[in-house]
Amino acid sequence: MEVLFFGQLTDLTGVTTLSCDHVADTDQLMTQLKEKYPALANATFMVAVNNRMITGNTVIEPGSKIAIMPPFSGG
């Protein structure tokens, strides 16, 4: 599974991409990421799984791509 970080989140983590062992869902992934990168605990961000924005806990299939992005507004 590949995790991509964007914007200010790359400053908080020091990475743009991260390969992770498979996790069952986004809640489990967020727990692991916040343990590895404590600055994420206080950050506001959005999560996409395979190019789809999510709002709640979502199952992660093997080989998925996860994007962690700062909030943005459309216009």
C-alpha cells in the first residue's frame, strides 16, 4: 500500500510517499501514521482512497493508494 502526502503535510512528516504494510481500514492507518508522525495528531487533513475522498472509516484493499491532503476549497 502506498501513502502519498501533499502540501504542508510533507513538512510535518518529512516525506512525500510512504510504503506501508497492509492495514484493514483507514482508522487503523491513521492510528499508525499518527504514532509514526505525532505532528499529524494536531493537523487538519483530508483522506482519499484510490482517488475517492472519504469521510468515515473505509476498508483498504491490498495495493490501494492513499492520499493525505490539506483541506482545500473549490471555486
